Amino acid sequence: MASRKPIVAGNWKMNGSVELITTMAETLKNASNNNIDVLIFPPFPLLSKALEAGIVAGSQTVSHENAGAFTGEVDAKLVAELGCKYTLVGHSERRSIYGESNDDVAAKFEKAQQYNLIPILCVGESEEQREQGLTESVVSEQINAVINKLGVAALVNSVIAYEPVWAIGTGKTATPEQAQQVHKFIRDEIAALDVVVSQNIALLYGGSVNDQNSELLFAQADIDGGLIGGASLKPDAFVSICNSAQRNA
Ligand code: PEP
């Protein structure tokens, strides 16, 4: 029997402010999202403020190294010590702008779990890869980098976010059918290794989700919530998206 609680996670990227933390915390307090988990991934300097304001916050990445001489990096142990429970790993912007490979992402995934952070592993194909019919092989390779390094059991305390790169920040969202197709593929791939893990892992969709399209996306059988970029900077729109997840919980 599956036990998947929907998650709506806001990725603020390099945006936001102390003021937005306060407004978001107040808006979320007035919303009733009892049956879902609502998370915010603000920039590092805002993590403490977010946690103090009662937001369940996580980091947008962590280092694959332990604390040490790595200027500009942030280690998972410190993120966990602050009180965070989650971190994103392998967001497409980390992969494309900062050159993170599948192996780097798997190492970050491992480091996150070592310090009891739940990694949200972001995967997804580019437009070109989709046009070439490579969606499934790209996504599979991204997930298998983690499974091959750590075993399928490592997925127990993790979340996967399917985010087609062509849909991120473009306003061009995947249709509910396109998204469901890839989510089902991911769940089936995991099921081939471990049915229980596949039934229990939350699979989020990300890519231009807003308060107009979230309802139908979250109604899909294998979509357990969303990773939201732009719309997570607008508290009212973000709460509407959370309400869609709540209705589909
Ligand atoms: C993201 O950054 O993970 C994302 C999905 O962004 P957006 O919702 O703006 O497309």
C-alpha cells in the first residue's frame, strides 16, 4: 500500500528577501495545508530566517565535500544543523551553469543523506533530447547514477523531481499527460528493482507550474506534488498551488 504525502516545494533560486520570508510565512500560516508538506528553498543567507519564521526550509544544493577549505561551498552537516530537513540536488541550473555531472549529483545525494537531509533529486531532459526521443534514457541515466552508487534502498529517504529543462522558467509547461508519462516511467523503472520503494517515493513535477495549471498536473496518478520556481515567489499564487495539491491528497 503506497504512503505518499504530496509535497509542494518552492525553489527561490537567487531571488527573495528577508521581507519575502516574512510575507510568505504569514501567508502560509493562514493557509490550511494539513495533508501535504510545504517546503521553501531560499538562498543560503535566508535559511535561518525562514526556519525562525516557521517555514520548512531546505538548501538549493550542498557540497559533496565535508567542511574544509572549499571557499563559497556549504556543507550538508551545517545545513542539517540549522534545522533543515531537505536539500535539492542536481537542479538543471546546477547541471548546465555549474557543470555538475551525474556523478557529482550522486556524490551530493550521498552527502545529504549522510547528514540526514532528504535529497530532492532533480532530473529532466533538454528540448533537443526530447526531440531526439531521448527523454527516458536521459532521466534513467540521471537516476541510475544514484542507484548504481548507493543502491535502490537509498531512494527510500529521498524525493525525485522530474523537471523537463525546456519547461523551467519558460512558461511552457509539460501537459499533464506528458508529465504523467515520464513519472510513470520513473516509477516503473524503480519498481523493476524494488516495488515497495517505487510505491512510496514521492515524484514531483517541475517546470512552469502555476496556479492555473497545477490542479490538472497534481491530479495525475504518479504526480505527488510539484517543485515550483517563479510562482513560489508570489505567496498567494504559491498557496493556490498548495491548495491544488491538498485537494488531490
Ligand atoms: C525550478 O526552478 O525548479 C522551476 C521549476 O522553475 P519554474 O517553476 O519557474 O519553471
